[in-house]
Amino acid sequence: YRAELFPCKIEEEGEEIKIKFLEPQEPSAPGQSAVVYDGEECLGGGVIK
């Protein structure tokens, strides 16, 4: 399953990375994956808390 892509801002907070969407989004369920792309290049991802 691949969700729609949304622009976001990435912030480092201590040992965590926070992803903040530039426009309001429906909440994601804990345990789902968040993946960050720059065009076709995958920059990284993690599990939503």
C-alpha cells in the first residue's frame, strides 16, 4: 500500500526525528511506517509513535 505524498518539514529533537506536515493531515495510527522521499530517492523512515 502506498499513500499519497505530502510535503513536510523534518526536525531533529534529541535522538528522535519529527516529521511535521506543511498542511493538516488525517492522524496516522501508531505502528504505521512513515517514509521520507526526495523525488524518487528514499531518505529514510521509521515507525509512528
